[in-house]
Amino acid sequence: MGSLFDEQVSHLTEDHFLVLYWAAQSEGAGRRYNITNCFDDLKYSGLTRTKQTAMATVAALDALRFVELRDEGNRKNIYITTHGAKALRQLVLEKAFSPKPSLHLKGIAS
């Protein structure tokens, strides 16, 4: 089972890493991170220009059970799961990607 997880993590791209990173930071700051925040952050980082691409990134992470999407009010909020935290940890330790700032968390997290 560990090799499947490692295989899944090895195929994550920078946008996947950043969504995991920003979702974890948001939770740590006690804030909700939603699809709109995700799109704005990915667009600000120069990784996408469409909300469909942001949705596809989140849907892939949801299918892998690295994030959980919850309908809360009129928003789909993104929460990192235990598996997502392990994937994020592995990517950070491997220095696979560099963190980028989140517009949603500007002024809260470094």
C-alpha cells in the first residue's frame, strides 16, 4: 500500500502541492479555504487562468482523498485530510516544489 501512495504523490504537480499547502495553512490560521480562494491563488501564482483548471486540480486531490470538499452554505470548502498532510509532508521533504504566497492568507501566514 505504501508504494501506491508513493506513486500517487510522485505524480502530483505544483498546483496540487500548492492547494495542499494553502489548505493546510488556512486550517492552521482558523480560516476556511474554498474553490474561489483556490482559483484566485492559482491565478495569482500564474498556474491557471480558468476556474475549470482549479476545479480539476481540487477534484483530483479529492479523488485521491488528499482533500475533502464540504458544501458549507453557498461555498465548497477545501479541507486537507490525513493522507493529504502526509503527501504534503513528503513533497516538502523532497523539496519537490517551493511554496508560493496565498492571496487568501496574505498578511496571516508567511
